[in-house]
Amino acid sequence: MEKSYISIENVSKVFQTRKHSIAALKDISMRFEKGEFVSIVGPSGCGKSTIIRMVDDIIKPTEGSITVDGFTYDNNVPLSSEQIQKLGFIFQIPNLYPWFTVKENVMLPLKIYGKDLKEYDERANSLLDGVGMLEYANAYPAEISGGMSQRIGVIRGMIHSPDILMMDEPYGALDESTRETLNMELLKIWKDTGTTIIFITHNVEEAVLLSERVYVMESHPGRVIADIKIDLGEERTLDLIGEERFGEYCTEIENLIGKIELAKIK
Amino acid sequence: MKINSKAVNICAPIIVIILLIILWQIICTVTNISFHVLPKPGEVGTALVENFRGTILLDTMASVKVMLIGYCIAVPLGFVIAAISSQFTLAVRSIMPVLIILMLTPMATLVPIFKLFWGVDPTLKILIVVLQCTPVIAVNSLSGFIYVPEAKKELMRALGCRKWESFFRVTVPNAMPQIFTGLKLGCILCTIAAMSADISVGQGGLGYRIQVASSLSATDLAYAAIVVAAILGVALYMIVSVIESRIVTWK
């Protein structure tokens, strides 16, 4: 079978603690095509974050393999340094280094990848301006608010124009209006650049509004229970939220997640 | 003037020191205590000026030499011990208790044993300073190196950094506050160790001068040497603090 742009094949992940081994993911297979915007939703502990951490080779799968753009890696074979530059990762927390200024934090991936920082100066300023943080470029993370830090964490993941952007509940700590603004900005970036986006969220409405497809997962151990295509057209705006079909998608996904939770209670 | 302004930070301790000197003068005058037990501040000052060229300057130079050479060896040594052991869990567990034991051992007490091995050698004083300062620098640096938040390490892995690259880019800057705590404690122990070494080994130095002057009842000279030793310790501590404020700018 022809491989997709990103293929996760029969991946399992077991975390070893001192006393227990915890099966976080069991025999997961997922596919992402080039330029797709896919969300992964599911209850807490279903392994959503673990999946993208494995795609970014932050943690290793216990079993199975992952292929990104023709390069396969697993528990033994690491992702090559050339391939890793194609990926961008945005954390749930800002995860800024306090010893770097805001701009130095944004430029960090470029510095590590050995890029000429001067070439990217304009791009960094434009991204900072886009999130209203240009005037804080020389401030230290301790001098800005949590919401501001989160926005810096988001643009740090995008600074090197990655082909694949993985976002781990990036807007969880932000207020509703900032979240909506950044979501719309993200859609614009996605359309303009054709970046493949894997978006982790527990907010079903957010997933339906942004994505072309939504993977629904269950927990203990984490498994994929549905792969839902969101057919809401290319033009995604906040106006969609009031539409009937939007509501139907949300209800379908919420029901799936609700069934899981109910099944656990029973 | 604001309570946390720079001028207040500088003036406040100076005023306290002046008040303590005044209190010292008052105690000497009121109690009429013997000059051989507690000379007046003015007498100590006079002894300092009168003996500065003859003995104190030479003793100060000797002590500064021991302190600086010892400290400059202890800093990289402590750092390297911490850096290497931080890479191995077993090393952290086995070396940390040994370092703590060494840190708490007054090294000057080992001088009689060292003398058996090497006789009375001037480099023995440097060895005492090195042995006293290295563990405290290593223990603090090691504590900083091993407590790096997982998220900070994850970002390095996400960017494909190798272990050593991650160490210098994240572990070291993250540990800077603890490293400087170790370096500042090292300054204190360095002064104490140098004075103890002077007393135990002899052959010049401020500690030696304090001991000799006391035994000759030249208490004013002993106090003058103590004042200079204290100034040396404070000066070293302040130099390290200034370097810290230049490096750890993000706090």
C-alpha cells in the first residue's frame, strides 16, 4: 500500500514507571496527507500528545514505526536531522527559555539548525508583529504575561516555515477572543503555505471549525475509534459555528467521546 | 528616596558598619576593657596603617595568592566533576554524598596528615583551599544540572539536539542560579580555608599574622589582619556577585 505523507503504523507506547507499566497507546495507525489539517480529539489520557511527540521523535514508540515524507523511524532508528527541520512543534505550555529574550526564543530553532539569523530577521519581526508582540522583542519571558508567552511559543514553532506543524493544545491557556483570533490566523497560514497541520485539542468545536478531518480517540489504552471527514468547504469562518451541519459534526464527535466516558463509568 | 533604590542598597550596609564601629568604641570606653583583649577601633586603624608596608601588605599578597590560585582551580574542577557526574544517574547517587562529606570536613584539620606526606610545602595551602571550595561548587552545580524541567529538555529533543548540545544550551543556563550560589559559597569557604591554612601551615599570610600577633599580645595588629581578611572575602564575593548580575540578566 502506498504510504501517506505521514504514516503512523501499528504504534504502541508503554510508559515504565518504578512500579507499573502504563499502556498509553495500543496499536495505533493514522495517516496524514500533505497539506491536510487534521485534529485529534479525545478524553484526557488518551495519548493525543504522545502521538505527536512520537512523530517529532521527542519520545520513541515501544512498537511500530512512523514514516514522514518517505523516511521511516522507530524505536531504534532516529529521525534524521535533515527531516527534523521539516517539523514544527508547538507545546501546550509556552516552554520559553527564561535566559533568552522573546526574540531569541523565537529564533532558537534557526540557531540550532545553523541558519543565517539575519536572513530570518524580517520574518521574525513580521511574526512577532502578527501576534502583537514586536514591541516586547527584547523583553525576557519573566517580564511578559502567560498569554503573551504562549503566543511566542506558537510563532517559535513556525519560524523555520516547517512543512508539518504539530500543535499540542496550543491555545488552551488563552482567553476565548485571543483563541479565535489565533485560530483564524492559523487557518490563513495553513491556506497560504500549504503546511500539514496536526492539531491536538479537547475542544470539539475548535476541531470541527479548523479541520478537514478529525481523529477521535478513547483512553486506557489510547486507541483511534473514529476518523471523521469534516465536509464544511474550504472557507472556514466563525460564522460556521451557527450552521446546522457544524452542529451535527460536533454532536457526532461529542457523542463518541460521551459514549467512551459513559462506558468507563459503567 | 525609594527603599529599594541603588543608593539605599549601597548606603544601608555602610551605615550599619559605621554604627557597629561606634558601638565597639562605646563598649571599649565604657567598660574600660584591656587593650590586649579588645583594642579601640582607632587603635586597630593605627596598627593597620603603621604595619601596612612592613607586614600586612606582604601577608595580604600571600593570602590573596593562595585564595585566587585555589579558587581558580576549584571553580573549573567543581564544574567538571558536576558536569560529568550529572550525565550518569549512578554517578549522581554515588558522588553526591561523598561531595557533601568533603564539603562539611574542615580541611585545615587534615594539615597534620598532609604534612606527613609532603612536609611543610607552601602549595599545601592551595591544596586546602581547593579541597574546601571544590565540593561546594560541585554540589550546587550538580543540583542545578540534574533538576532540568522535562519540558525544557523536550524542546531540545523536538529541535533534534544531541545530548551534549542540549547540555550546553539548556542544562547549563538553567543551572546558572545554582552554579552562582556554589561560586559565592566557594568565596566564603575560600577565605576561611586560606586563613585556616595560614594558621596550620605557617609561612606567612594573614592567618599566620593573626596567630603570631595574638601570641605576642599585639592584639591591635591581629584585629587589623582580621579586618583585611574580611575585606578580602567580601571583595571576592562582590566580584562574583557582579559577574552573576552580568550573566544572569533574566531574573
